Amino acid sequence: MKVTVDLNKCTGQGRCYNIATDIFEAGPDKKSVITVALIDDEDTALQLQAQSAEMMCPEAAISIED
């Protein structure tokens, strides 16, 4: 699974790095920074974090590819 963030859409509300603390962190401008871009198929905990962040992003800036 690959996680990406469209920084043109991201407004830095912080939901992703509050929900998925193992995948995202706040950058200096409060926009999302990905710390884990590729998630193994067996790592269901990280997959769930990524999916939750994608669903909760108000700008739809987070994308997940299988």
C-alpha cells in the first residue's frame, strides 16, 4: 500500500497526524509530512491508520494505492 498527500489540497488541519501518528507528522507549515509512505500487506495496524486518515481528511488530500 502506498500513501501520498497532495500538498496543494492540504490546509494543515492536522487530522491525519492526529489519527495516524505512525504515518504522518506536522511539517513546519503544519501541512502533513509522510513518515511511512509504503505499508506492508501484513501490517494491518498501519493500513487501518492510513485508511482512517484518508477518510477523515476534509480536503481529500490523502490518497492510498494498493
